[in-house]
Amino acid sequence: MASESTTTTDHEEIRRWVEEHDGKPASVKGTEKSGKAGVLRIDFPGGAGEDQLEHISWDDWFAKFDEEKLAFLYQQQKADGSDSTFFKPVNR
């Protein structure tokens, strides 16, 4: 079985996929500027965690996402058919 990825800019689709995988919107600590979110990440259970990431609101996450003109590339399943949390912010 081949893995398939999807790319979207739809906020609801992104939020739904992230929350289905128990993720939370976050940014990398120390990368914020002028009160705005820094480098965007999603914090999944077992991931980098609070020592490297700061949880932020969806509003702040999507404001930075749109400001940087990003799209969200994500994988539904791994090649073996198991659930995947792979994602990557990419340029539109």
C-alpha cells in the first residue's frame, strides 16, 4: 500500500486532522517576534513537548500560517496502512 499525502490551506481541514491525532497548535520557543508566533509546529503526544514548544491558540497559529503564505502537507496513512502524524508546512 502506498502512502498518500494531501496539501491544503483550509483551516477547518487542518484543525480537524490535527485534533483527530490529539495534536495542539504550537510554535518553537524562542522564535517569536514582536508578540507574534514563531516557527509553527504541531505538538503531538510523544513529540518534542513543552521544553521545545509553546502551545498557542488556533487563531495565532492560523494568523502566522496565512501571513507566511503557507500550505499544510499531511499524510493520512503510512505505507504500511497505519495512522500517520506526518505533516509539513510548505510554501503555497
